[in-house]
Amino acid sequence: MPIVTKCTAPGCETLTMGPLCLEHELALRALDAEVTGHAQNSVGASGGGSMPPVAGIPAASRSPRKVAALRGA
């Protein structure tokens, strides 16, 4: 099985290293928290939770300064 595959959500073409891309993983976690009535535990010193916390990575930068830095200006 390849390391990088397409997201398994219907119609999603995003490449990912797991079954779901970040967008669909977060949506699934939010739905799970809504259904169960509590938020997903994050892995901490006590070892609680089954999934590590997800880092917030912006999809794109709208800041002119950051865009200029990306362009090498």
C-alpha cells in the first residue's frame, strides 16, 4: 500500500497519509463530539485519548506580507 493516497471521502481528491484529509478528519471529529456530547481528548502526559492533537495549518495565506515572502520579494 502506498504511503500517500487520496482521501476516502466521496468526491475528495486531496492527497493524504491516512484515510481522510485534514478537512474531513476535523469534520468527522466535530460530528463525533456532537454525537457523543464531549470533545475528543488530546494526547497529553496522562496518555488520554486515542488520536494526537491536530496542528492548525492554514490552507492559504491572505496576508500581503506573507504572500510577498512566498514569492521571494
